[in-house]
Amino acid sequence: MTTEIEFGLNSFGDVPSDAGRTLTDPETVRLLVDEAKLAERVGLDVFSLGEHYREGHVDSATPVLLAGIATATERIRLGTAVTVLSTNDPVRLYNEFSTLDALSNGRAQLVLGRASQTQSFPLFGYELEDYEHLFEEKLDLFMKLQREMPTTWQGTVRSPLTNQTLHPTMRPGGIPTWIGVGGSPESVVRAARYGLPLMLAIIGGQPERFAGHVDLYFRALEQFGLPRLPVGQHALGLIADTDEEAAETWWRSWEPLVTQMGRERGFYPPTRDRYELELATGALFVGSPETVAQKIVRMTDELQINRFDLKYDIGGLPVDARARTIELFGTRVAPRVRELLAEKADDREQQPVGATHE
Amino acid sequence: MSEPTPSLPTVGILGAGKVGTVLSRLLLSAGYRVLIAASGDPSRIALIVDVLAPGAVALTAAEVAREADVVILALPLGKYRSIPADLLEGKLVIDAMNYWWEIDGIRADLDDPRTSTSELVQDFLPASRVVKAFNHMGYHDLDEGPSAAGAADRKAIGIAGDDDAALTEAAALVDAAGFDPVRVGTLRDSVSLQPHSELFGANLPAAGVRDAAARFSSTERGREVAAARAGAPALRPR
């Protein structure tokens, strides 16, 4: 049962449009700083950036961007969504994020994943088919660096470390580190094994399908003798004043994007019917503040989430639609979800002892 | 969890990922006894199976191959050569795999329009009867989509194979899992169920699957496959 929830914004550094003109990459980089400032102003808890190496995305140097945001904000926490650990050097990553944490006065965090996009593998000289092994070993090293400094480590994916101390050294225990999971049960168990909170990336289909994964995560934590840890959900969406406006605006960017993805991966373009279904019962959080808030509350029941991250940017989306989403997410959706959760908690308290809960 | 129905064949599933666990659930609820394996020690997937496919039995891949009457392949296609071929002799083997370069790496052998990937699997399992099935529907649609036979708008799964009896057995399994089986041709034709074909990702009733299969040869991908097959000898002449 969720009583408290935090809200994050996720960006993949998608290049937007403004009055029909596509922004340049440098303009998009600077826009992200402004959007993070707006996110802070409207009271959101976390701002996170992805890591991509392809046209239409400017989030390739995530820690550099986050450092820029750190000096322009004061309170909002700064994270990733997700860091492709498999093709990063854990030592380098440690240095970047311990520096970010120092610079931001303890606001740095991470979501680590195997990534659903693969451009970083050839770019940095890795073989795609090694992605599982790379992730496993590098997670082992990265968590060791965060939890046991000085660190001694030996593996196959980089040179060994002997009694190594890194500077600036992270706060004791390291920074909050989540594991991003796209549906692989083994990844869920791995997050539990390392005692790390779980971020479910749910980008298609009915989100409640992941209830089994949440059960699996809690059961695995139990088996490893660990306490319950938070579960978060990463979703795509857009918030506008009305459901109709949100649905139309999102479709204009989403349709070409999914068509392109389909071309790369071999599936056919989305139909409008399929889209409507994704809006009604699926993974897209597109709608008015009330629609999106109600859907998030449903997720707190079905997936027991205590963190909800909205990816608000999608290629070509107008800058004002992005800004409006951030604003409504912070000023309308977040308070409304908290209000609905408080009402539910009150209802439960008023139930007579012994009443059955669903 | 209901007890398995003794008259039904025992189903083995190789692969305990997204597709393997969903198929396990579907067949368990249809009354089948389900054995499941990932690569390596079954204890590694014990908890996963217990939570996501309660009632299935986690074993090694060799044990699953030996004990099951029918084996479904739900492992990454790139690893098909790790399948215990000798233990599958004479058995119905259902190929639910797809070439997914993000997992398998870039593999020209798995992306050759002249040869369907199920033909490669059949070559690797010469003494088994291979049927392509359960591959074209996304695993979340598989999970959300099953319904009783005869239900309006029941979703369908295209199946393809060279052996009529094997196709009949596979069709029964698809039906039991909650989908209408639709025959779309031979293993060679199963390219119409693969990535880049209209049916890949399709979540349609039987008529929709039948129509899409029928017009495959006139689609861009269909013409590309035909041209490749006409222009040069297949990697695997039949």
C-alpha cells in the first residue's frame, strides 16, 4: 500500500520544435536546463536524463548536463533514466557522480540499466551479445566502489583495482542507485540481490502485467533477507488542459516515432486504434491532469509504486507542450495524486477492524 | 493451481524470460504439465518460476528436453545452437524465437531473407518436427490476449510447418493457450511471421492473420524475400 509517492521527470534529450522550427542541438541542451529549473519551481522531486547516442537526442553526456543543472537549481534531485552501465567504465561513472553529488550538495542519484537502445555498444567498442555479462560485472564493481572504499576488484571487463580509493569520495553507502528493468525477470531478481530499488520501465501494454514482477521483487528481497525497497515506474506521457488536446498533441509526435522504431526492429506502424487502447488501458499517461492523476493512483494499487517518473519529451514535440506538461505535472497532478492517496488512507482507517481489503 | 490433466502432453519450455514465463502461465491454466529451463542451474530460476509461473517445474534444459513431449523454444534465437538437439529426436518442437539484433547481436545468418529462421532451427534439429508458433505476437499481447474458443474477436496466432501431424498438434496447443491457430504455410513460408513482415507484432483475430499472410507476397517485404530467393541460391537449399 502506497501512502507516500515521489514524482520525477525523465528526458531523453529529445529535440523539440518551436512554432514549426526544429531546435538545434545546442538550443535543446540549454532548454533542458530551463526545463529542470521549471520542474524545481513546480515542486517536482527528481529530474533525470537518459543516455542516448543517436540523432534527435542530446543526452549523450548526462553527467555534464546534470552538472549544469545542478548549479542552476537548489533543491530538485538529479538522476539518470537510464545510465547504460554496460558500456560505461564504473570507475569513470563513480568519479562523475561523486563529483555531481558534491556539486549539487547531495542531490545525485542514478538508475542503471542494460538499455533498450544499443548505439553505445559499437560506439565504444563493445559487442552487443556481451551485454548481460558486461552489466553483471560492472554492476558488481560499481556497487563495490560505492559500498567498500578502498576497493579491490578483479574481473574480465576492465583492469583490476587494488586497494583503490577514488576522489571525491561518495557519501557513506553511495548515492541512491536504482536498477531499471524492462520486463526481464532475471533483472528483477538481480536488483533484489544487490539490495537496490527497482524502476520498472513500462512503455507498452497494460501496466498491471508487471504486478507479477513486483511480487517477484518483494519475494526475492525477502529471500535475500533484505527489507522492502521502493518500486518506481517510468512511463511516457503528456499532460494538457483536456484529454483531447493531450491525445492529439502526443499522437503527432508518437506516431512517426513508433513508425521509425518499427522500421528498425521489424514491426509495423501503430494504428490509431492501438493508440487509443494505450491511452485508455495501456502504458501511456496522456491526458488531462485528472485523467493522469487517476491513472497514477491506479498504479499505486496495482504495482505498489512509490515513485512515478514521467518521460515528457518525445521528438518534435512543441516546446510549449513540454513546458505545459511539466507545469501541470507539478502543480496539478502531483498534489491531486497525494490528495487521492490520503483519502484512500483515511478510508482504510475508518474501516472496522477485520474488514477485508481488496 | 489446478492439477495437470493427465491425458495432455507434457510441455517443456526452454527459456524463462518474458515469453517463456507468459507461455508457461497460459499452458498451466489450460491444464498442461509444464517444465521450464533457463541456461544453467534451475535453482537460479526457481523463484522466478514460483512467482511468475506457479506450478511449472524448473529443471535443466537437458531434463526438460528429455522429459517433455513437446518443447517450446523461447530462448534468444542467437543461442539456438545450445539447444540439446539429440534429446529432442522425434519430438514436436515449437519455435517461438525471433531474430532480435539488440540481444543476438548483428547476425547476417539470422537476417537472411532467403532462409527463414525456423528453417535454420529445423536444420539444427533434423530429427525433430519443427513448427513455428507464438513468435509474432508481442509478449504483453500474449499475456493479455487469451480467450475461450469461440469467443468473439478471439485473437489468432499464425503457425507454419512442414509436417501436417505436427501442425495439428501445435494447433491444439495454440488453441489451448487461448488463441485461434491459423496455418500460414511451410517453414520456408514462416518468413511471413518474422520481423519486417506485416504479421510481426500483429494482435489480430483469425481473419486478420489469414488476410495478412495471404497478401505477404505482394508486400514490400514479400517482394524483397521473393527477389532474394530467386536471385541467389538459398543458404539452405531444400
